[in-house]
Amino acid sequence: MTWTDIRHAQVLILAVVTEVEQHSLWHAYWREHRDAMEGYRTMVAIMERIGATPETEEEYRAALGIPDPPTGRDAIIRRDEAPAQDE
């Protein structure tokens, strides 16, 4: 086995582990916030049928204190560990 083969195997393992972690984060998020998010989707469907403009999903989550859904970056860097961004 060459160094290149080992490096490719490492990259493949990292990709699989990252994908599994992202999948796990999505399931945890959905378990915790499923009812509220399904309620939002129902509200949007009703409001659109009557011609009203519903609030955005971001506004809805902010009003209920629901965090943003996890991203691929969260599988690598946890939100509480993320470095501060310059404003």
C-alpha cells in the first residue's frame, strides 16, 4: 500500500464520518423541533390558500427561539466551538 493509497483512505474515512455526524445532527434537530416546524408548514399552507403572506421560516424560528438548522459546517465545527467572526 502506497502513501497515496493511505491518504485516499484517510480522506474517505473523514468524509464518511463527517456525513454520519451531519446526519446525526439533523435527526437530533428534527426530534427536538419537529412539532413546531410542522406547525409552521401547516400555517404557511393555510395562509397561502387564503392569500395572506406568512412570516419567513427564519422569523418564525426567531419568534419561538428555535435555532437555525444544522449545516455541514456544524458536523466539523460545533456552534459553541466556532471561532468568533469579525463584524
